[in-house]
Amino acid sequence: MKVEVLYVPDCPTHPAAVKLVRHVLGAEGVEAEIHEVLVSDEGMASELGFCGSPTIRINGRDVAGESQDTRSFALSCRLYPGSKQVGLPPAEMVHRAVLKARQEPDGEKGHEHLGLSGGDLSSVNGGSKL
């Protein structure tokens, strides 16, 4: 399972987001490395489909499940719908994302932010399937 926390420099919520993800992974009995990704400029934000700091992704999918096709990408703070804590998603949202990722077939993981399905990866990997 690929777990990412994307954040901007000096994001006050970044450490709490990592802690939340660690807690959820532990509660679900999932051993996975958390990749912390520093988003340093607008170009990187656009390239990564960055929805604000912090953004939590499980297997390439935003835990909020929002369609990134209609969002603008920029260096900014993140607000999650239904959250009682500014900058953090509700723990249930992260739990749902982890459970959903466990149920995915291996070939379909983590390519939604690229706008590709599992069968369209040859252009990303130089012709090889993941």
C-alpha cells in the first residue's frame, strides 16, 4: 500500500496529519511506509495534483475522494469537508481510504492522479506494465 502525505513548507498541520495516518494504519493492522512529500513550488503542485496542505493519499487517491479534474492545484492550506479539525480529514475518512485500498486489485492502484486506468500505463513506464 502506498501512503503519501503531501505538504508545503512550514505547514502547521503536517505533523498531525502524519500522526493521524500512523494511528489509522496501526488500528487497521497495516504496515506501510508513509512517504512525506514536500511540495515546494506551484509547478510541483500542479504536476502532483496537489489539493492543499496537507494532502493524504492512499494508493494515489486523495482520502477525501474528490475529483481532481475540477480542482485547481496550488500552494495553499487544505480544508477537509466534515472535519472538526482545521487542516485534517476526519479519521473515518482515512479509515475508509485504507479499507478501500485493501480491496483493490493490484493492477488498478495509484494512477488516478495521472488520469490513467490500469490498462493505460505503458506511456508512463516506458512500455512496461506495473
